[in-house]
Amino acid sequence: AMEDVCAKFVSQKISKTRWRPLPAAALQPPDLFATGSWDNEDNSISIWSVGDLGNAGLNSEYQVEPQLLCDIRHNGDVMDMQFLDQERIVVASSTGTVTVFRHHQNNQTLSANQRWEKAHYHVDQDTCCGGAACTGVICNNPEIVTVGEDGRINLFRADHKDAVRTIDNADSSTLHAVTFLRTTEILTVNSIGQLKIWDLRQQRNEPSQIFSLTGDRVPLHCVDRHPNQQHIVATGGQDGMLSIWDIRQGTMPVSLLNAHEAEVWEVHFHPSNPDHLFTCSEDGSLWHWDTSTDISEKPSFLHQGGRSTTYFSHTTTNQSVASAWLSNDPTKDRMEITNLIPNQTLSVNSLDVLGPCLVYGTDAEAIYVNKQLFA
């Protein structure tokens, strides 16, 4: 299966990779993605086109590597990055600044379209070096929500100069990531193992609900919401665990799945095929979690291209739930897990999935594209 993957060495550590969203009615696979770098003297945002197979045909050995279309310097490490629409990308910096870059497709350039200086800061916004890392950003055009090391939550609107809303002491610990649950509700994860739900219609600066990992208060680094079932949320932790939460019930995860051997940096449900979930880790692995069918009906991947596949049982208390992620039905009692990177090296910092395509970036200064995820 590895021959489906195309690598590009880019001489900078890649912290984020994101597919450009497709227009609503589009049937074609994604064709452009953005990357952000970190831990380099000069960091940058880059736009790449997926190498087109063109006349080579799908069965040919010939893979075209991604082509750099344009890039622009970025001040600080890229901590997070989300497309706002087809042309604009919102980028979170370790300096605390949030920038909207515009990709001009007519002449393949990038420009800074809008900037909120020190959206996140320690002590006070005016000191020269008081910036606090902006750790997470999520967009629901025109709205942009950011979270940071300073425990602050900002709600911005594209083309508005000032924040629409700021919750200053939303959290006493570092907020690591944020996602929308619905248009007026967001969910944050923090460095002491808590999920918090915030209702942006409420003027109160307190969360409407708090969930937490029991025991050791392990930092949660990433979160994603199931695209169709808004009550199902997945998080990844510093201890390598994948947790599945049902925010309708209890305050603890419904499943804790032993996953990676080090920090989970990102977790993503497949946006159109959410029985498939992907996680990547500091340990150099990228796992595909598949709950889509009964294992016995599946072709075995055990002997293909050196992929290692393991089966985990997962049981939960609630049997009436339809989703395989919460299911207790014996036929769905196992899940197939495939490590998509057999020869692990350095940290896999970011991944994104759209249609049949996966893109991921690593500390080994490379980006990888797999265009046949479900082949």
C-alpha cells in the first residue's frame, strides 16, 4: 500500500497540513493543500498542488510529487491552520497573532489579508514580548474561534477589525484545541484532561458543561467532532490514548483506546465517511481506525505491504446508540486499526483527510500524500 504514497522533502519541519475544501457539489478529489512549518529560523505557509497522474494512468508506478505553487513567510511557529473558504487560510502563531492569508489563484501568490496581533497574550497586550501561543483555531465562515496558552477564547469575524467576543479567563490551564459542536457552541480541550462546552449565545464566561478524564489529568492535545452525530467527539492525549466521548451522557469518555506510544497530535474523523478515523503521533505513526464493517467481511491487510493491523475490542455501556463508535453490538465489537506508516521515524505532526486523499507532515521535513486511502 505504501506505493500509493508520494513524498516530498521540503527542508523544513511541517507542523500543519490542510486540504483546501472542495466546492459543495464537487465530485473530483481535492487538488490543493496548504502546509505550515515550525522550529525553523524562517517559517512559512505554502500552497501545493497534488501531482496530477495525468496520462500516467492509475495503475502506473509513476507518481508525480506535489508541486509548490507559492509560499509566504510566517512570523513564529505555525501552531494551527484552517481554511476559512476556498481562498483564505487562518493561521495561529506561537507569537499569539492570528493571520488570515489569501491565496490568489490567478497569479499564484499568497498575501496577508487580515491580522489580529497578539490575539493571545500573557499579562498585557502592549508589552513587547507578552505574546502567548495561539494553539488552536476553528472556522465556520465568517466566524473564527481561537484558543491559546493564555486560557483565552476569542471569537473573530472575517473582515471585522476587533474580536466579536473574548472570554479572558476561560481556562486556568493551557487550551490546546477547539472545535465547533454547532454554530453557537464550541468545545475546548485543555492541559489537565478536560473538555468544556461553551455556548457563545450566553454572556456568562463559564462553560455550560465540563467533562474530564478520570485519574491523572493527562493533557489533551486535539479534538474532532463526528461530522453527522454532533454528540460524538474524539480526543487525543499526551499519553497516546484516543478517547471517544458522548457528550449527551456522563462526564467521562465512553471508550479509552490504547493507541500511540507518545503524544497524539491530531485526530480527524473522515468528513464524509466517519466510520473511519485517523490519528497521528509524536511516535512517528499514523493510524487508520476503521469501524465500518464486520471484520470477517473484510479483506485482510495483514500481509499487504508490511502494514501492521491489530484488532481491539471496545465495549461501552449504552447499547442503543447507532454509531459504531459507541456500539456494543457483538458484530461491531472489533475495530480494525492499520498503521499507515510502517517505518516510523520522527513525529507525524499533522494530517488531513478529504475524499480518497490523505496528506500528512512530519519533523523529518517531509510531506506525504496518499490519493487512494480506500483502495
